[in-house]
Amino acid sequence: MTDLDHAPPATRVRVELAELLSFTTEVFVAHGVPRGRASAAATALCHGDITGTSSHGLVNLTRIYLPLLRSGRSRPDAEPRVLADRGASVLLDGCGALGLWLAGEAMDLAVRRAVNHGIGLVSVRGGTHFGCAGPHALRAVAGGMIGVVAANCGHQRIARPPRGRVAMLGTNPLSVAAPAGAHPPFLLDMSTTAVPTGKVRAAARAGEGVPAGWLADEHGDPVRDPALFDQGTAHLTWLGGPGSGEYKGFGLGLMVEVLAALVPGAGIGPSPAAWAADRAPDDDIGYLVLAVAPATLREPEAYQRDAGSLFGSLLGCPPVEAGGKVSYPGVPEARHAEECRGLGVPLSGALHAELADVAAELGLDLPGVR
């Protein structure tokens, strides 16, 4: 199920994919982003809408990315600096570059290093918000490699440790993408909290309640009103929680904090400043960007053959319900993207109206409705 499936058909429109990417590129160019970077950023941002995760798509253009650029918190032409280069591993200072572009550049560098070393690690500090982690991990798949991307949230603190009263960590997303033979690539793209903040805020905008287990109050009791999150009286729970299962999500969140922020020296959420509720700038986000090249370790065709068998076997698993289908992460996204290429990208009516305001402000042509 995609984020738009709950919306009445009358509130949706469809626009041509190519037109949407071109429009989004021009918006970034109008804010000083060099055209090549702007195109890459547009592709990464629209990935959410194309794959059915609209909470992380164009809805964030006016909520996250244009404010970052307009405020100077993200520099459109910032040039990342190499701080250390050890061949298979590189430490990079993103210098506040637009994360939608920077994360992809880091993965491309990791892929180039993996060609020679079998593995390429690019550890990034000084990053900014990069949207969905999935499109950046998928860049490795294009080269026949496995991609891993994770990020902390800099100094931003959203989720509390189990039994804690103070928020210490962000949603700390994690993505793994891998070739799957002739089948759609495996694509895991998840927050380590029960849900990302984007889904909570999407529910609040729609005036809908959220399932028990997404949010909790001061006493750990479930909260169903998503508006209470931004009011500060509800906080995110961890993946697997509440209860003993939350330690799994919390552990994964800490793992991301260590690998994506502690290693490169990026902004860290858990600190004494959190106890005093001191607010540091939310940026200086850290990334873990990893490419693994199986072809450097074994006969090149062997991985694809075995991957095709692995993921094909999952797709062929007998379903519990008659007429049902077994799937894996990446298949629904691939099917949604294929539909978008043929029918156009679905947008909510409210989002289309927002984009119309942006187009009018910048003197751009809004993509037509199909």
C-alpha cells in the first residue's frame, strides 16, 4: 500500500514523470544549485513519489529543502573536501552541500573504490538531509554492487532511549540495496524508529489518527493524535516497540549513530547537552555510504545467478491466502515506479497546489495534469 492509497481519487492528480523531474530540477536551479546537482537532487527527491513513499517525496520541497537553501544552512554550490583517503575508505566533509546530491556523490565515489578494492567506504560529516536513503543505495546496484546507506540526524533529537525521559537520537534511517538477478532489486529503506516523522506529519495534515505503537506520551501510553508530536506532548517509539521489542529498534538506531556519525566525527545526538534541552543546529549530519562488489570476490556471474535464485524463490513461495503473492522489499516500489512511467506520477491535490505556488513565485511552468 502506498501513502496515497487512503486518499479519495478526487484528491489525486497524475503528472508526467519527465515533466516532474524537469520542473523540480528548475526549482533547485532557481535557488542557485548547479544544474547537474539540481538534476540529481530532483531525481532523489522524486524517488519518494515514484516509489509510493510520498511522505519523503516532493511534499518536503517547501518544508525542508527550500528552507535549507534560503536560510544558508545548506550551500547550493558547496564543494565537499576529502579529509582522509586510505584507498578503500575515504573521510569526506560535505561542507553543508545539499544532501540530496551529496549522498549520491558519496555513493558514486564508494562504487569507484569498490571496483579496485572489492569494497568502498565513504564516511561523511557536514552533511544535510538527504531524503529517502533508498535512491542513494540503488546507485550501487547500477554497477552490479550492493549499496548500504545510513545517516544519523546530526544534533536533532527525536526519540528517547527505552525508559528514558529525554530525546537523544534521531530516526536514523538505514537502506540496503542489492541486485536480484532478473528480478527487481532488493531495496530495504527504513527508519529505526517505528515510523519516520514524515508519516506522522502526513497523517496530521490529513487530519487522520495514527495506529497505536507509532507515538507514546510521557508515561509510555499510546498516542493516536499525530498533531501532538509537533506540539511536544508525544514522541516516536522505536521499531519493534513498545515492550522488549523496542530494544531492537533502539539498538539499530545506536548502530547507525556509531557508524554514520561517531566514525566521521559528525554531529551526535546523545550528549550532555540533551539533558539540559540545549538546542544545537540540527545539521552536521553524518552518513555511512558503503559499496560492496561481489564480482571482485567470486566469479562475476555467480552472484547474479544465486541472487536470482534467492529472490525468485521468495517470489515463488506459496501464499497463505488464495490469489495472494509473496514479495520482498523493493518489489512494490518497482511496480509503483513502472506504473508511474506509464500513467504518470500520482500527487495529492494539496501538493499539486503547493507546487503551483512555487511555479508562480519562480516564473516556471507547472507540470500538466494527465
